[in-house]
Amino acid sequence: MLDFNSHMVLLILAAAVVTFLTRIGGYILIVKMTRIPPRVEAALNAVPAAVLTTLVAPAFFIGGWDTRVALFAALLVGLRYPPTFMLIVGWIVVMAWRHFIGA
């Protein structure tokens, strides 16, 4: 069971403030700019792929065969269909693998 002490509450509040300032700061910077430089726009466009890679790569290298097969199936489905369908297929593959083959 978690024991909330004053240090933990302060840490959570500090993280919330930093998150808020980061989000509002980015909004203010973009609003103040009359034109977004092409390099900044390219960097912002690359963020979703970078975040997805940081989430998927550890699962691929650390996970078992069920995870690898599910990621590969999700990749194939994701090339043609929307992300929601890709997630559903990945979950189905993992559940079927674990049910029929075992973890």
C-alpha cells in the first residue's frame, strides 16, 4: 500500500507544474512566431515517430516471441489501416499466442 508523505506530494505537484509550464510554454512560443522555420517544423513532425519508437523498441528486444509476432502483425496492419485497428490486431495476436502456445 502506498504511504503518501509530504515529499511525495511535493514531487507530484512539482511534476504537474513543470508539465503545465512545458505545455503552455510551447503554445506561447508557437503563437508568438509569425512563421515556423522549416527545420523546427521538420523536428516537430518527427516527434510522433520518435515517441513510438521509444515505446516499441524495448518491448521488441526484451519481450518474448509473442510480443515480437504481435509487433510484426501490428506493423503490417498499420501500413494499411488506422492505428486503432493496428492496436486491436496486436492485442488479439498476443492473447491468441499466449492462449494457444503459452507465454
